[in-house]
Amino acid sequence: MGILASSGVANQLSVVSKWANSLENTEKTPLFFFGHGSPMNAIEQNQFTKKWKELGKKITKPRAILCISAHWETSGTYVTAMDAPKTIHDFGGFPPELYQVNYPAPGNPELAHKITETMKSVPVKSNIHWGLDHGCWSVVKHLYPEADVPVLQLSIDYTKPPQYHYNLAKELAFLRQKGVLIIGSGNIVHNLRMVAWGKITQPNFAYDWAQEANDKMLNYINDNDFQPLIDYHKQGKAFQLAIPTPEHFLPLLYVLALKGNKESSEIFNNEAVMGSLTMTSVMIS
């Protein structure tokens, strides 16, 4: 490595260290798992988005947000590390106004480097190509409509089992006392192939299996019994239908893994949509 390259690395590490060391510890930030539902929630005003807005006003504004979204799956684990993450419209078939939404929150490369430096069990790499997908911005834009809080995303390694994600999440604990709000965004019941389109206007309609799975998940959460959720594939037919693929469920495990012994869980937006989706969400504080 040449002198200039060595100097660049040293300067980068100095900036990372300065970022972490200059921040006094804060009160521990809460944790959120958001059932994000349809991308249309980004521009609609409904009971779900109303609650998101209320929460943004209720909690202390964080120094930054780290979001684990169902919509960023990778081989390996990555964290966004650009100054200005782009707004990704990763969906199709929606009204033109949805594609015109831009959420210009800044990034925080120094925080990204601190994360890659601190997480030791697996290599976490910086990414400057992704941005903010709708699992992230469709919710965060309601929390902080001024886009004045830096937002990063951590990817989901689709090659790894649930226990891996639960264990990995624990290494993020230090961020909660540095003013970083950690968000998981997905849906605990998410089976698009079984959506009841004819029930789109019927509030809180759920198939029996969806209601069963949702209720059992909430019981496990309220009892602090997380291993059955990690082993969700062993929990029977209702869970199999509720979680046909893991990406919308895994963000919940990141949030549960970070729950402290004396913290409590608050369930909100606990409603079903079109039979096979639930907006069920969790706040831990």
C-alpha cells in the first residue's frame, strides 16, 4: 500500500473514531418493527400512517436511523455508506404519483464505517449503490417528513438461517446508546399469493390461518419467548402459510434480538389486510 493510500485509510479510520467518540451516550433508543404493507402507504392517509406520524412525534428524534428492510436481500451482509442515498421505487403497477415520491434523507458514511468496524462475527461490507427501498422510505417519510434524519440500511443475507440473523442483530446493540434508531420493516404475515383481492375494502379481514399465526406470534413476543419465532418453520401449517418466504419476517428477529431484559413490548397497527397480510407492528422500549 502506498503512502497516499495508507494516509487515506488512516484518515478514514480517524473520522470513524471521531464520530463514535464525540457522541455522548444517549438514553437507549426504542426499537421498532413496522408492518409496512403496500407501497401506497407512502402517500395514503390511513390508520396505519397516522400511527407512524404519531410515533415520530412521540419519541426523541434520533441522530440516525438504521433500517433492516425486507426488500434488500443480498449474499453477504452490507450497509449503505453513501452521503445521499437515492429513493428506490422497487415495485410495479402503481399510480404515477407514487413513483414521483422522493425521500431525500442524507446518509452517514462515518456511521456505516463504524458498523462495519464493530461487527466482528461476519464481514459487513459498505455499499454505495443501493439507497432506500420502499420498505424503508414508505414508513420513515411519515416518521420524519422533513427528511432531516440520516438513514442507513442493513441488508438481509438470504443465504443464512433465522438464527444467524438473530445472533447478528445483537452486535448492533451499541448503536442504541449512540442515538441510532433501529427499525425492522416487513410483515409478520405476508402471503401475496393468497391475497383476497375481493376483500380489499373490508377492514381487518384475515383468513383463519393468518389470524392464528399472528396471534401465536404476538403471544411469543409478549412472553419474551423468541426461540419458537426463530424456529418458525417448526410451528405448523399456519406459520408455513404466513411465512412462505422469510424476507418479510426476518426484520422482526433483528428487533427482538435487541430487546433488553427490563424493556416492554407494545403492539400497534394489529390489523389484517386482504386476508393474508397483517400490519402488526411492535415497539420496544
